[in-house]
Amino acid sequence: MPVPSRVQHRTTGTERTPETSSIVAGDSSASSTSLPRPDEAQRLAALQATELLDTAEEQSFDDLTALAAEILDVPIALVSLVDEQRQWFKSHHGLPARETPREWAFCAHAIQGDGIFEVPDAAADPRFRNNPLVVQDPRIRFYAGMPLRLPTGEALGTLCVIDRTPRRLEARQRDALVRLARQASHLIELHRSRLEQHRTSRELRRLALVAQRTDNVVILGDTEGRTTWVNAAFERVTGYSADEVIGRTPGSVLQFEGSAPAAREALGHAVRARKACRVQILNRSKGGRPYWMDVDLQPLHGEDGTFEGFVAVETDVTEVVRQREHAQALLDALPAGVLLQSRSAAILRANPAAHDILGMPPGGLVGRDTRAARWLTVDAEGQPLRDEDRPLTQVLATGRPTEPRRIGVHNGQGQRRWLDLRCVPLRGPDGELEAALTCFTDITDAVRTDGMLQTALGAADLGSWTWDPDDDQWTLSPNWVERFGPLTNEGRWLERVHPDDLPMSQDTMLALLRGTEQRYRAEFRLRMRSGAWHWLLAYAAVAERAPNGRVLRVSGVLMDINERKRAEERLRAAATTDALTGLPNRSLLADRVGQALASCRRRRRLGALIFLDLDHFKRVNDSHGHAAGDALLCEVTRRLRDTLRVDDTLARMGGDELMVLLPDAGADPDEAERAAREVVRKLRVALDVPVQVGLMEYRVGASIGITVFPRDDTPTVDDLVREADTAMYAAKQAERGSTRLYEPAMHEHVASRVAMERALRQAIDDDAITLHLQGQWTSDGTIAGLEALARWHDPDQGMVPPAQFISVAEDSGLILPLGRRMIEQACALACRLRDAGVDVPLAVNVSPRQFADPGFTAHLVRTVGAYGISPRALQLELTESMLADDASEQVMKHLAAEGFRFSIDDFGTGWSNLLYLKRLPVHELKIDRAFVRDLVEDADDAALVLAIIGIARRFGIQTVAEGVETAAQARFLVEAGCDRLQGWLFDRARPIDEVLASPLRRPAVADAWSA
């Protein structure tokens, strides 16, 4: 920041620039204890004595001014020292200048008082409005400064904050400024104290040479116990430099709450009484490492007997203390029982697991003889075990370990427990046998469940470990070191833990260290020597604690769970990925969309969701089978995936529907839309390239919908998927192969569709959808069949066209309950037709989804039987696409064997593989109305109709023409040999009562044909 250039001052060769803080007089928000006001000479002498002027910048002061600027929301914060001719800044946050002339200094006014000196608007204050720092850069408008006083009362300067706009401090801000100024004063005092410490240290250098070369820690203290000198060993052991401890008591630096309270009290009493003392105490190094020291404290006296202070010689005994506690803690963590037994078979030590397994209260095993009668043992066959066959007896007799064996024992509660037991000898330094160690696990449940012993033993493949939290050092039992390698990586095992597992492992360990959990259990992946990740299960407990409860060492066991985790991963992958393409499925996509939505809201970014529906993909399945369709889908998804970024997700929603998630598409809606459309462009480029599957070549297009998130209406994950789906359907309705961005107006269509679905569901429940009948007529005007057509009369909408509600039923799955209801109604109508003497087949439409339902066949057969009609009374109308797989073929053949007849609806518009006419039980072909409509005028349609009739006649299959509306159409069809005609020329779909009330023969029709 520039400062005014009109006035430049030089003092002792240093260029000075004006102070950038602005001072405005105001009331003081805080008061300090009144001290005698020293004169200016005394104040300046005190300032010089601090030796702060013209010193280098210090992080502690800079942190303080940065904190002041942040808390008080100002651009400039300073620690200002007011010298005789200048104002010098020890710290200058937000201002490049290091000093200004004193006559410009607002702080020169501030040091005259005790509290905050505040200037709300310097430009309006007559004392400052012409100040160069106000009228020029940095153009100060607001100033607030709190004096920095020594304990003796001298005001050396201020902690001040500055703004370029007028303002006033709030009460909380004034309080914060007072507190921060107090900290600044403490920093100044700390600086003075360190100067004094340096002077004292220099005086003691000669004495320090005496102990410099010893490995023991040597500390000299004054009469109050404050450190005056330490040797090099002190710095090596504690990590503290001499400067950091001189002037302070060793205990205030090295000891902490819980550091052997009794030892601390003994030391404190010795210091106060000026007597000798010898204790062991727990200290903590600068790095946080706790260590045990043997402290020998001796008072020092002069030649005249005057007490002069203390000398303390300290020896590190950490390992001795740790080794004393480590063995028992390790035993406590083991899930197996462990007994330490003397040569006379007496139990010397037993871990908690041994007490639990043997049914004894804590401590109840020590001193007992396991060869006593109460410890009746049997072998694996249940026979009493002779004393010479006992593992302990064998070890004491031979000095060799036993092999693991199954032993039965009656525990302290009279229960027989089966143990997997092994006994090993323990030898002294001279090699002589001193004791025996018996280890066992409770395998009672495994034995009782017949054959589970080996499985239990394999699952108990354990390795022991210890961990020193201070040094982050791991120790692993030799058997697992050989198997997996040491759990160390240049001293830092955490670098070998998988990053995804590290937080959980650390949190669980933290709970153990804090004491909120008594046992540690964690599953994590560890990188082996081969570089592969291996799953392990770790159990542990605290092996060593400091007197204050702080954990010094943890011990536990490890178990190999790699195979179990692999199996879980396979199950997890099956639940979250598409089995055919390997892409994320709908469930996994929903999870990632949720994460992306939360991330975008947090980072104020936008993402996009792209819905792709592969156009005409179903034709490949219908025409060439599902194997070809699957191969095509796999290749298409591979290409699409290759066009995306690493962070993007391509998922399969089902069938031929895909979804692309762009978790970060831009900072605003326009940018996000452009990014999404660019991705769509790349996807279409990938789709434009023909796909070779076997000998066939396919081209696949896509209708695509886009939605951008988040928006102000805060859509959910389901809303976003629905929006992208809606936009895709809008694209498909507009033109296949097009792209549409979701607009709120599209929601009306969705809402309408949802309302339709809700009303349809209610209509099905209320039996509001009924079957009307339309006749199928022969050339002589006789009715030869009837087709049952669903009709829905809604109370609010009136008659709802089937084209509207059938598609909704298909998409929503309501086609299944609707189809079942229509089958039941059709059977009831067929029963009425039979009773009325109308012996013609009743055609019933069956949807693809209904036909594929596993319960369709059973429901159909059961319903026909319930109404007592012949299966031949119903003719099931299927579309060509339903015949393309083996499952449909099997269902048709099964139903044909029951007596049902099949009609192929809309023949010639779909799959049109003539092989099924030869292979499947097809009784009738229905010529689609699209061919009938223009057959009189269009030679191509006429040729197709003639071909269909000829094919049907060749296979012995009857034909029915749909949509016959003119006499000319009827004449052509009859002359071509079509067996039956259906359409408005003859009748419309009517309720059964109207059908039965009308003539079933129409002579007028024959007259129309002959006219």
C-alpha cells in the first residue's frame, strides 16, 4: 500500500513513511488499573530497554495483528511503538510501511490514556482531517487503538486497527481489542524475559562445561526451583532447547496432569523444604513423547552454608517401566487363555481370558495347582487324562513344547469346556527351565457343533502386535512378519494403510486412547510387500498408561480376513453394478447424484444429468435375438464411457436407458448447459460410428434429455432423475435422435401423467375399467368372433382413450393388475356368451409385460377353470415382439397344450420372422389397420396385405383384418381371401348387453359388397 509522499523523514539512516492507521478520539470501552504516569524520558528509556525497536519481524506478533484484522473485520492492524521522533511498527498487517513520523501518529494520542482510543471518522475530526494519512494514501477514516503498557506503567505503544471507511466498534469488538492488546503486552514481556534469561545463561556457561559430556540429564535451578542451566543431554532427551526451559521450573515444561502425582508432590515438597529427594516421574518431551526419569535432586550450598539452589541428575528409565507393564497388557488383549506356571505346576499369572474360560473370578487362578483333582481333564475321546500325559507334565519333564491338542476340563463352575491347548517351556538366561506357558482357546461350541474344530482353528490365525503412540512404532509377532512383512514403512506404518480405511481406523483408535472404548476393533487394508492390498481385522487393548490415564502403549492381535472381504466386495459389486455392462446401476447412480448435489451446493457449482434412450434398440433384440442386443449394448456403453471424464459417471438405468452424471459442469446455468451439450455432442459422435456385432453392422441413435442442478427449488435426487427422464421423453416426442433441456413447463406433462397414473390405479381398484366387444365378421355377414377391448369412463374426464391409459399402465407397472382384471372380465363375458348360445372365440389382448409375468400362466388357467369355460373360448392376442425369446415360446407351447389359441396382433409391423409361424402354435394373424387404411389406393399396402393372406393360408392360419371402415376395403379383403373383417364398417366396441341384443348376422353387409 502506498503512503503519502509529501513528507519523508529519515532517522538513523532508515527511510520512514507515514503511519497508515487513522486515530479518531472516542470514549474508552475498557479501562485498566491506574498506574503512576511516568514522564516521557522514563517512558522512552523503558522502550529502549525492551530492545524491540528495529528488530526483525516475529511470527507471534504477525499472527496477533492478522487475528485482530480478522476478528474486527478491518484491512489494517498494527503493533505500534511510539519512539521520540517516530512511530515504529513491530508488526504491520495490511500496511507495507515500517514507521511514520511521530507527529502523524494517531497512536501518540492513544498512549495518553488507559483505554481504547477510537476515532469513528478521521475526516470529520478537526484534529486529524488534515493529517497526511487521512488526505492521502492510505486515506484513513477509522482508527481504534489500545495502549500497550509495561507492568511498571510505561505505555510503549498500541495495538491498533484501521479502516478506510467510517465506523464504530461494537461492544464485543471493543472487548476483543482489549484482550488482543493484553496478549500483545504479554508478548513484549516475554521478549524482555528472554533477554534476561540470555544474560543469566551466559553467566552459567562455565558451570555447564562440568556436565556437558554426561549421558544423564543435568539441571541447575535457583532457590525457587527455576531452571538456570541444562546440559546437552537434557536437550537430547526432552527435545527442548535450553532457552525454552531456562527461567521455568522443569516440571512446568516436562510434567503434565497425571504425571505420577505422588512423585510430583514429593519433588515439590523437597524444593520447598530445600532438601534432597529421589523419585521416578513421568515427563513429556517437546514432541509429546512421554518418558520415565529417575530424578536425584540435591540442594546446593555456598562456602558459607548459604542455600544457592538445586542440582538434579536424571536417568531415563522408560524401557524398564514399559517392559514391566507390557507383558501383562499383551496378555489382557489376547482372546486366548494364558497361564504362567511354575515347575511345581502352581499358577503364577493368568490373563482375563483364562479366568473367563476356566470359570474363575478375576485373580482366582493365581496360586492354584492345575494338577489338583478339581482340574479333572479328559482327552479328545473323553477319557480321563493321566498325569504323565498332561501337556504341562510333559513340558516340565522334557523341556520341549507340546503340539496343539484338544483337552477337556471341568472349570470352576463345574462345566466341561473343550480347549485347544499348547504348552511351551520358559528358560532363564542360563538356559535352565524356569517355568511353563500354557495357551488355550475355548473350542467348546466348535466341538459341540460336530466338525467345526478345524474351521475355528483356521479362523484363529492370529498375530500379535504392539504400538507406541508417541513414536508411531509398530512391533509385529515373528510369524506374521514372515507371512506379511513388517508393519513398518521407514517408521510410519500409517503410510501402508489404505487411504479410504485410515479415518475409521484412526477414529476407532482415538476412542481407545480417550477411554470411551475399552477395546479396539478395526478392519482395514494394508499394503503388503508385494504391493497388493490385504484385508486385516485388528483387536487391541491398552498395554501401558501414564499415571494421568494417557495411553503409552497399545497391544493386540491381527486376523486375516482377506477372503471374506473379497466375497463381500463381489456381493457389493453385484448390488451396485449392471451385470451385463459393468456400469453403475440405478442404485449406485442415485448415491453419486446425491453426493454431486451436496457438493455443488457446498461449492456453489452446477452439475448436469443426461438421460439417453437408445432409439430402435429393441428392434435389434426382436430381429436378431438378445445375444446380439447384449453385444451391441456392451460396445455402445464402452464407447460412451471412453468419451467421458474420469469424474463423470455413465450408468445403466435398465433396458436401453442410460444416464450420464456430470458432477461439475460450470459456475452458472449457461456454462453448465454448454458443458452438458458438449458432452452430448461427443456422445453422438461415438454413436454415429456403426457397431459391428458378428457379421451384422448396426447404427444406434439416442433421444437425450438434460437437466442442470441445483436450482432454487432444491430438487431431490429422484426429482433430478425424473426431470432428465421427462426431458428425454420430450426429445423423443419431438423427434427421435434429438436433445431437449428440461424446462419447468415439462413438469406439467409429468404431473398430468402422474395424475393419470393415480386415477388409473383407483379405476383398477374400483373396477371402473370394463371390456366392450367388437365383432369379427365373415364374408357372408356372420359374426365369427369377438375382440374384448378395455374401456374406461372416468367421472371427471369422461371416456379416456385406451391410447392414453394403456401406455401409462405399461410404464407404471399397473398393466399387471389391469391385465389380471381384464382376464377375469373376459372369462366372465365368455361364460355369458356361451350361456346366450353365441359360440364364437373371444379375443383378449395380452401385453408383453403381462405375458412375461411369472404368475400369468397360473392366473389364466385358474380363472378359466373358475368360470367353467373351455380354454378354446379365449384367443390370446400377442404382438410380434413378444415372440423373440425362448421363454415366450415355452409359455405359448404350455398354454396351447392346455387348449388356448393365439392370435398375432398388428402382424407385419414388428419382428416379422416367419420362422415362428412354423414353430409356434399360432392360429390367427391380424392385419394391422395401417395396411388396411390405404390398400385401395396404395399398391404397396395392397401387395403387403395379399402377401400376409397368402402366407397365412400357406401355413393354415386364419386372417383377420383390423380397421375396416369402407365397403371398398371390405370387398378387396374378401376377394383376397381374408377370413374375417373387423372395423367400424360393421360395428363399434359395445357393452355385451348391446351385442347380445343386436343381430349376429348382417345381410346388408353382403348387399354392400355385391353393390
